[in-house]
Amino acid sequence: MAENAQQLVRALEGLIGRRLPLRVRTWDGSQAGPPGAPTVVLRNRRALRRLIWSPGELGLARAYVSGDLEIDPGTDLYEVLDAVAAFAEDPDVRSLQLGPRHLVGASGRHLLATALRLGALGPAPAPPPEEVRRRRGNLHSRRRDRAAISHHYDVGNDFYGLVLGPTLVYSCAYWTPDAKSLEDAQEAKLDLICRKLGLRPGMRLLDVGCGWGSLVLHAARHYGVQAVGVSISTEQVALARKRVAEAGLADRIEIRLQDYREIPDGPFDAISSVGMAEHVGSDQYLVYARHLYDLLAPGGRLLNHQIARRPLHPGEKYQLSPFIDRYVFPDGELSPVGTTVTRLEEAGFEVRDVEALREHYGRTLREWVANLEAHWPDAVSLAGRGRARVWRLYMAACALAFEQNRIGINQVLAVRPTPAGASRLPATRAQWLAEAPEQHRPEGAADTDLGDRPTVR
């Protein structure tokens, strides 16, 4: 009689009509699948039950997060994810859209019969506790948004410190030729944002979705601004306030536990929104853009740093990744960069510059994965094994998605024109990128025309 792995692989390949991209080892130690392919391990029969009840991405994710499915010690996680992604992008495979109804055909009945012989049939296993199952309130209501943000960002500041490193910046780094480390690249990104915004001493900066306060700290230290940072993550706000106090900048930085829709005290000279707009939702995006427009002084600049998906083909419907939606960013949505630009313009902004940083984010994510793996026992102790597995899986998968151009990330610089239509930007990109106050201008940099931008104070 054939061993478990051989029976299972034959049944799966019969269902999908293609060779599996992975080698499979089952709980009895048997192996089957393409020689030399990345190897996954089904540690128990429950792993197979998860795949039968939820074929595809969600079942695989549940099996991995729960520990029922492992990556073979001799296999690199990126190799597994790369093989699965390439397989899933095959047009014939994409058209399958496997679900329970596929189990009623001949190939499906063969898979069920195989599962029965292997003792793997049974009720659907409960999802891992890390999965979001109950969502209360209307999509993107303030209450529901707070719950979604808490799920992702209130994992624990110490856990994030292990993953992100000392800068505590949870967005794409900027890998300049001089960047020798993740910390260097994150500092370069913070400075790039400040220069794009044309910050100067005395200006008033709003950072929407301020995280742990790294951008407002950099802007206050090096550019002399008065800054307000807002977040709806209680743990982020607590640590950001602590960092501000320890830096002796409480007189220049205010950190608020506040939704962007509740900010009442514009105008601001400049607004940054870094890695926050992905949580807004397509139905609310124009509301978001209009509110930031109203909060910005005429002649002020907005820097919107946002992940983008590729445009859909005609007739194609946008579908959230079930793994990302249930485990990582509940209710998060991605839009093409063209849609983002259009919504900002509809709100009244003039878009002046778009910079793609896709390759930068792939490298950043690999650094975060390396940090997590280097501190794995501590990460598990802080957040639990399941949560650590979620973060490892999502960051590694996203690194490949950026590298392979399946998603992108862009910094969009926009201005609120004056009533007369002036942008108050210097004439060339080189000039506004060179904008920096005297105390922070790189050695040897030439003087530049900073324009006629009065502050609101």
C-alpha cells in the first residue's frame, strides 16, 4: 500500500490537475512530490483537515500559524512562498478557485476517500486564536477601525522593538548608497520626508498615524518644528509619549490618541501620512483626503506614503487576501497609485511628485524577518508562537510581493494651492529636495531658495 504522502499528493494533483510546486512530508515520515522542491511537513492529520475545509491560502495559513504545518528545516521559507506564489499566479490554477463544491466531483471524492483512509476526516478545526473572527460595527466606523488597529499594532511594544530595531519605524526604509544598516536607511527615510515637506523651524507638522513617534521626533530634533502625532493604537501612543519625554521634547511634540477624523485644530504647515492610508478603505478615502486638505494651510504640503496594488483587469473584482485580512490588517484595502492620486486631486490637492520605493520595501521586510528570526525565542515569549508565526509569514510573503512587482509603494507629494493658485514650491525637484534648515544641511550643500512659505504661527 502506498505511503501517506504518496496517496495524498496523487489525490491533490488529481483535484487541481497540476503537479504540486512543493514536496510534502506527512506525519508518518513519508515524502512525495517533485524531487528537490521546497518541502513542507504536515505534522498531523489536523493539518490535512484544515486544507480540506479551507482549500488555498487560508487553509495553508491556518495550518502554519497553528503549527500543524511546518517548513522543513532544510527549506528556506522564501523558497516555499515563492513556489506557492508562482503556482497561484498560473492562469489555470487561478481559474480553479477551489472550494467545498469541488469536492463533489470525481477528483474531489478521490481526495475525500484518501483523507478517510488516512484518518483525516472530521469536523472543521477551530481557527487559531490569532484569527479575527467577529467584527462589530460598520466597515471603517471609528469603533471598528480602532479594533482593527488594536489587533495589529497593540501586539506589544517590546515585540515590535525586536522586529523593527531601535528606530521603531514601521514603514519602508530608504536605502541610499550610504546606508550601511536598517537604522541608517530608516533615518534616511525620515529625513527624505522632512525635506520633501520643506520643514523649517517654527512650522507646525501633523503626522497622521504617527506610530511610535519616530518621524515627529526626527522633525523636531533636526528641523525645529512644532509637531502633533496622532494614532488610535493605545500601546503606540504610550511609548511615543515616553520617547518624547525622554528626548526632552515635550514642549514641541504632542502625541494624541485620536482618530484622524477627530482632529479639530488646523491649520498645519505640513502633513505626513506614512503607512496609514491603507487602513482608510476605498469608500472613506475621499473623506480622508478632504479632511487632510481642510487641516492644511494654503501653500502647505502633504506627504502620503502608501502601499499600492496593481490595477485590475477588465471585469476582475478586487479581493482581499484572506490571510492578511484575518490575521494581519483587518479591513485593510489597497488601491492603485493612480486611484490615490485621483482622490487627492478630487479633494483639492495638486499632486506634484510621485516616487516609487518598491525595491526599498522588499529589502526592508527581509531585514525585519531577519530580526525576528534572530530573536525568535524572545519574540515567542513576548507575543506567543502563533503571533510570531503570523508576522514571519506575512513579512516574508510581502517581501517577495514587492520584489516581484505584485504590489508597490509610493510617496505622493501634494500641495494645497493658495487662493491664487500658487504651490509655493521651488522651481525644481533638486531645489525642494535640498531644502533643509542650516542646523541639518549636509556638509557642502548649496544654499537654496526656500520659497515664500510663511508658517501658520
